[in-house]
Amino acid sequence: MRILIDMDEVMADTIQRFLEWYERDFGVHYTKADLHGTKLHLIVPEEHRSMVRQYPHHKDFFKDLPLIENSQEVIEELHKRFEVYVASAAMEFPHSLQHKHEWLDQHFPFIHWKRRIFCGDKSVLKGDVLIDDHDFNLSVFTGRAIIFTASHNVNETKYERMNNWLDAEKIFDLK
Amino acid sequence: MRILIDMDEVMADTIQRFLEWYERDFGVHYTKADLHGTKLHLIVPEEHRSMVRQYPHHKDFFKDLPLIENSQEVIEELHKRFEVYVASAAMEFPHSLQHKHEWLDQHFPFIHWKRRIFCGDKSVLKGDVLIDDHDFNLSVFTGRAIIFTASHNVNETKYERMNNWLDAEKIFDLK
């Protein structure tokens, strides 16, 4: 069984980086709870929106991102049993490519370069399962689509849901 | 119809870079004719082999590569009629990622980031046609596999062959 796993908000905590940078630039501390069912650029004052939306285009945005809880140990376990690929729609952010590769080397060294994919549109990927936080990726995937809970997608009801990495143990019968 | 197109030796002339760097380092000028049915590291003196094989790992190897003849105009024509993606097994060479993206921006700006894929193993790609110079990519692809002639693959007989980009006009009925 081939399982494709998205990076941002599934393995790497990009929301945390958004919150950090917003506090650095505007002195206001939002939390993940504030983002329930929405995204940062939608709740900040309108005059800050375009700047927040530009953050991922900055060359250091994807550098040294924190990990999503339990992602390392559970993905390593999945990797032992299944054909695990990382599939990130990284192409929108050219500066992210090198950082994402280095980040995988550092935190997921067991995921060989042959099992890494940076793409744009995920309709081009062939696999049995896709674990992703975005409707626009899951909706074009032809296999089993599992939504990984992130603050912005909590109201999405179209997909099978994985609330966190410990959920994977049940979904894939790891125990 | 979705057509996936490989980069190295199909759009970008990496062989030329190998020949240039070998001449720069060892003062010997090989030509593409010398590579008929083989690869540079297999014909150079044995003591140079490992250095030649390391070239693509150097951070500047993929920077500003020359174009394969007629690739721009024919791929633009294909792009107008079909769903064209660039699919490069770039993950083996992390330094290449940024350079490849910039090279596409420069020479193939009409190929949107959504249509760019950097992967390891091409078995994960879903498409109708793959144009590639390597047996190891073509053999794992489930659609129509077309081998693009490069010096190293001239003796390969397993695939439908495209000798150069002008051939594409006949194969895809562009005229």
C-alpha cells in the first residue's frame, strides 16, 4: 500500500511560523485557538493581510519549522510497514525547496530521496492513500483521501479525518 | 491528454555540462559522438570516474544549462494543446532544486508551477505519456512510455522513440 503524506500542517508546523512572524512584525500574539475554522490572514486587520499572505514566499519561512506532534515516530512506523512517500505542493514557494529537503534530512532521514515529491497540483500523483490538510489536494486525488486536522479545516466534512498522528495507529492498525 | 516531460537530457543539456567540466578539470575534450551508447564516467580513465560521477552533486552543476535543440518551441506547442507537466527526478541532487526551478522560469515560463514536479522515483506519477531518456523511469511508468534519444540510450529498443523535438510534431500530430 502506497501512502502519500503532505508536509505543511501535517508533518511541519507552518501555522506556528505564521503566528511567530505575525507577533514579531505587529506585536500581537494570536494562538492556534484563535484560528479555529479560519486562517491568520482572515482574522488580522485588513491592512496586514497581504503581508501575512506573503510570508511563505520569504526565503526563510520554511527553514527549521517545528514538528507536528508525534509525526516522527508514527510516520517511521508507517514507513516500516507501507510504501510511504512525502508529497508537498512546494512549487508555489521556490525558496522552500532546499529548506524542505534539508528539513526532511534532519527530521525524517529514513524517508529516502526516492520517496520525496515536490509538486504543484496533486492530481498527478498515484497512490492508495493521501493524508493532507487541504480540500484542494484531497479532492483531486483518486485514492483514499484522509484529511489531517488543521485549524483551518475543522469544519470540513467531506473526508475521512485523522485528528492527529496517534489516530494513524488505529486507522492503519499499527498496534 | 496529460504528457509528462523529463528535464535532464530532454529539455536541458546536462551532457554538455559533463563534457565542459571534464575538459576544465582534466584538459581533455570529449564530444557527444564519443559517448555513443555509453556515459562519460565509463570512458574516462578509471581514476577520474568517481569525480565525474560527483559532478551533479556540485551546487552549480544544474545552473544555466544549455537547452536541448527545439525543446522550447515544440514544448510550448504541446502545452497549448495538451496538459503538459515537467517531471524531473531531481531529489537525488538537492542543490539542483532551486536551479531547476529558476531554469524553468527563464526558459519555459509558460509552464506554471502547478505543472512542475520534482520527484525521486517516477512510479508515483499518473499521466498518459512520459517522455524520458532513462529506462529506469520509463519502465515504472504505467502510461505510454517514449524514450527521448540521448547518447547513453541509443541501443535501447524497448520503447517507442523520439529522436529529437521535431519528431514530436509527427508523434503528436502537431502540424
